[in-house]
Amino acid sequence: MNRIAIACMAATMAVMCFAAKPENLTAEEKEAKRAAAKERMLQMTGGLVEKAGEGRIVIVNRQRKIADGSVRERVDTLKNVIRVNIELVADARPEGGLDVAKLGVPEGAQAAMYIVDEPSLPMSLVAAEAGWGVLNVNRLDEGKRFKTEFNRVATMTFGAGVSQFKGSTMQTVRGPADLDKLMSEGFTFDAVSTMMRNLQNVGVTQTKRSTYKKACEEGWAAEPVDSYQRAIWEKVKAEQSEQPSNPLKIKPGDKPKK
């Protein structure tokens, strides 16, 4: 499609939007429109639902140099990006310092990252085949350096050692000052994809997000919590019962799954 055609389409859409634009709606009218839109969405989809993934990662915080809030912010960010079960636990520094030979993955977890403050250790240690890594904050401060190094160590620990993007955190870093040269402190999508492939191999799966209607169709819907979800449950059950060629995931007479 050439530029003229694109420009014409854009102009046409702009005119249509302008013509359809409501005139001087009051606050009450705007609120009524939002409520009506929400009502339609709930009727059609039943709202958004989640199904927790399997397995878990543990982040063990054994230092006091970086504030608990900063650590929590990084853990929450990681959790939102890769959408797996991540548990943050606080632990005291071992007497006499950290002995890396005694590190491992806590019972019931599939992978772990330790955050420590140890002058004798480098900024990072990663034993990917053993499922654990160490972030040492001894030479780091609050702010960008900590955020960037947290993401670097987490990415390496959970299975991604490189990224094709020059702006990623997975570049050459020889010391704290090199962290300042990195364009980003975030996660690139290729690193996230590699992490998830590795985590799935050891039994960590992502939280599943979908509409309630889709969850019913796929057979993992929880028990309806309101009239919208109940109506969708019954509708999907009826539709599936009328399609013999489509294997039933919700069988007639079944109760919703707990």
C-alpha cells in the first residue's frame, strides 16, 4: 500500500471518528457509557481470569545494603515479565560469610537466586546447571546499577546468557562502572523467551491469563463467581454438547471446576 492510499485511509478514519464524536457529554453521561461498555464486555467474556502456573522460583535476600523495597520492586518486575510463581524470602547472612559450595535450590523449588553482600565474591556467580545464581551487591548502590545487575543475574540464572539486542543487559560487564554504559536495565523479549524455555524444561510454567469464556472452552475454568460467568459456562456447555465432532471439555451436567 502506497503512502497516498495510507494517507487517504487515515483521513477517512479521522473524519468518521470526528463525525461519531459525542457532543459535550456530561460527567454522568460519560460514566454511563463506561458502565455500559463494561457490562457488554462482561456479558461477552465473563471478564479476565488467571490460572496459576506450576513450579516456583525462590529469591533469597541475605543482605541489608539494598533496601527491602528496592529488592521487592525488582522481584515484582521479574514476576510480571515472565509470569511464573516467584517467592521472595529473607534470610540471615551465614555466620562467617557465604560458602558457595553449600548453596543449592531450596526444597520444593526449581531454581533460586541469592542476593548477598560479600566483599570476597564477584558481582555475580551463576551455576545454571545446578539451577542457582548469586547477585553480590557489595560493590553496588541503590538505583540503576542494582536494577541492571539484578536483571542480568536473573536472566543468566534462569537460562538466557545472551541477547541479540545491543541495548540489552546481556552485554560485556567487567565491573560496576560498565553497568552505567548499558542502554537499558530491562528484559528483552528474546532473553525472556529463552528463560521460559529453560524454566519449562525444569517444571516451571507460566500463569495463564485469558477470558472466562476462553477458559471454559479450554476446560480450565474455575467455578463461576457471578451471573455473567454462570451464563457463559452454561452457553459453552450447550454449544459443545451440540458438536459431536468437537471433543467435550465441559460435559453436560458437570459442575464447574474448583
